Amino acid sequence: MKTTNPLLEAFRAVLEERRAKGRLRALKVLPPDVADFSSNDFLSLSISPAFRELYLDNLCKTSNSHRIASSGSRLLDGDTDYAEDLEEFLARFHNAPSGRLFNSGYDANVGIYSCIPQRGDVIMYDELIHASTHDGMRLSRAGRRTPFKHNSVEDFQEKLQKEIDLDPLVRSGKRNVIVAVESLYSMEGDFAPIREILDVLESMLPLSNGHLIVDEAHSTGIFGPRGAGIVQGLGVEDRVFIRLHTFGKAVASNGAIVLCAPITREYLTNYARPLIFSSATGLPSLVATRTSYELMAEGATEPLQAQLQQRIELLRSSLANIAPASSAILCINHHPTSPIFSLRTKFPHDLAKICQKEGLMVRAIMSPTVPLGTERVRACLHARNSVEELEKLVDVIRKWVRVKEKELERARL
């Protein structure tokens, strides 16, 4: 008689529960014949023939003198002159004193937040901060983890004052306050008030025990001078403790770099476990990153940045003409210049399915990825999205809204 495996049955039960709630995750390959309004390939470099040709040429030249695979962690035998040179190049590009490569933005955030806060320190974080930051914070030695309302400088100031009043070691400068924000939030598509947060932090903690960490994952390549990021665009890089730039979005590669002071880099090298215990990034990815950044440094991606902004403004103005009778049907959240549009609706799967049927790839974003009650369809724009694709997307959304309005009207009758 075959016995039931209780662990597998537990898996099956929770998966069925998630499926019933419409929250079951599954891997999906982007079909080749659809218009991409879903990926984070903001500059469309990953499909650029020019980038592909330059990358393959660079890889061919470099592979003659460097091994293809990393062969181990960087602290053992995986370090290379190429990786060291790339770190220096990226630090110069981002006007930073030094940088350390990680295999991904996730690894970098887990490494940062698990080891940077010292015993008893306070971490304050925007309530919509990325899951990787939460995972890192849970591994940290911080005494308290305090969220503040999304992008609310007032709530941040109020919560910081409570921390100062509560803890005399914070007040005396002997205990640190680490603040975590993203420059551009991946689901809301809005921008952090970085300068204002810095002003509050520096005025309330004049003993330099307040430290801002900015995740620039979604702004790299598309904002700031030649795509250097929002922090550099604001000119406040010297006031930010750590900046994180990832390569898996606009840069058309994978991995990340943590920009920081040399002593912080040395500390991460000794204590960031994702760096210490992972094989180093292989040459193909390093060359892809270098290729993209060389194009950025030469100004070759600036036309793509401009083209992306043109597409953003076109979609923004076109969606503004869609005015559903009920915000329960659709509420369009967008912040000027952001490539991310949040289409809030109670029917995200329905809207996503209609768009996908018409050859427009968008994704429904459900809880727990976003807070319960804020489900939406997330639409991302890319430099190579055509005007025709944008017009079709707007037309499909408009028709879907009309159908939903009629359905709701019939339900009321």
C-alpha cells in the first residue's frame, strides 16, 4: 500500500490555496511575437543588433586571454583582473570612491543588510522596499526594524524622532540608523524623495550616525547623466552611504555593483556571505556589463533614453483620455518620466489576459508581491516599443474598460 507523503501533501494544499486565490506563481517564457510591455529591458539593449555585435566582438577578444568560467568564489580562485578593472571602471563612471561586484541585486541587498547594521543599530525602511532588502534585514544584528509610509518624508521624520527619543545611544551617535529606499520603485513606478530624506537625516542626526542606502536597480541606464542613476542626477552621491546598481534590467546583463567607501568595500568582502560563499560571475556576464557601460560612457545610449521618454509621454497622455466611470474598474497610477505604469484594478488577471490575447505582454501583479488590495497590471515601456504598439495597448485597455462598465451596469440592474 502506497503511503502518503505528508510534506508533499502540505505543498499541494498550500499551492491549491494560492491557486484558488489567483496568486499562484509560474514561470512563463515571453513569446517572440508579442509586444513587450512587461520586462525591465528599458533601453531595449537586450534585443539591439548593435549591442549584440559589439558584445560578441568584445567577448571573442577577451576570451582569448581570460577563462570563460569563474571557477570559484572571488576569495578563492574566482577573482580576475577583468573583474577588478570592471569595478574600477564602474566606480569612476558613477563618481564613487570604490565598488564591489555581486552576482545579482538580490545577493547584494542580502549581503548589505545582513552585515552592514551593527549590533543594536536601527534600520528604517520604506514600507514598499524590495523583498531582497527584507531578507537581508531579517539576517541582520539590528536592534529594531522600523518601516515608514511610502515616500512620506513627514512620516520618516516622525519615526526618526521616535527612535532618537527612545534610544540614548542613537541620540549620542554611538548607535547607527540605516535608512533603506529605492530611487525608483519597481511596482509603483514612483521616485523616492532622496534629497529630502537626506536633509532630515543630516539635520536630526548631526553626529553622522545616519546612513542612507539607495537601491538604483530600476533607474540605472535611464536616469541621471548618461544613465548613471538618480542619485547622480541629483548631485548627492557624496551624501549617500551606499548605492546599488544592478545590471539585469536596462544594462542587458546580470549582476550588480555596490558603490561605497573603500573601507566599506573591504568590510563587505569579509562579511557579506552572498559574496564570500558564491562562485564569482563568469566572463560572459562581465563582458556584457562592460559593453553596456562603455556605450553609456560614450553617450551612445542617450538617444535611447530620449526615445524612451518620448514613448512614456505618449502613453501617459493617451491613457489620460481613458476615464472609467468607476475607479473600481481602473485607476491609472503614473509618475512623469517613469517607465513603469501601475494600472490598479480589481480585475488584474482579466485585463492582463485580454492584453495578452491581443499580443501585448503585460503581467497581473498580485498579493503578496504587492500589498493586499493594491493588485494591478504593471506595464513597462521600452525604447523600442513602437508607436503602433502603444496605440494598440491604449485601444485594448479602452475597450476593456467599456466592457467592464457595461458588466457592472447590468449587475446593478
